[in-house]
Amino acid sequence: MPSGKDRRAEINSLAASVLGSEDAAKDWMRQPAIGLDRQIPAKLVRTIAGTRLVEEYLMQIEHGVYV
């Protein structure tokens, strides 16, 4: 199981890829996200379950599928 630091690094990389830059990803990670019930992604990735929610939401953004 990846450590918390590894999980955050993976999510930050995915966010940068989806959102177009590391700066955009950093900004996005610090703001409440509508698709995450206005929770802050950076706080969610402190847990495995939260990391999965953020990852799923980023994949939805990438594919243009919002639930």
C-alpha cells in the first residue's frame, strides 16, 4: 500500500495532467470542489478513501463525465 506521501504525489501528478499544469493542479487541490461535496481535495487525500474520491472525480473531469 503506498504511503500518504506517495498517494499525494500520484494525485498531484494526475491533477496536473488533467488540469493542464502543476500550478492549476495546486490551485485546484486547495479549493472546495463542487463534485466532492465542496470538500477540499488536499484534505481528502489524507486518507485512502478520500484519495479514491479525488481520483475518481479527476477521471470524470478528464473524460467530461460529471455525476
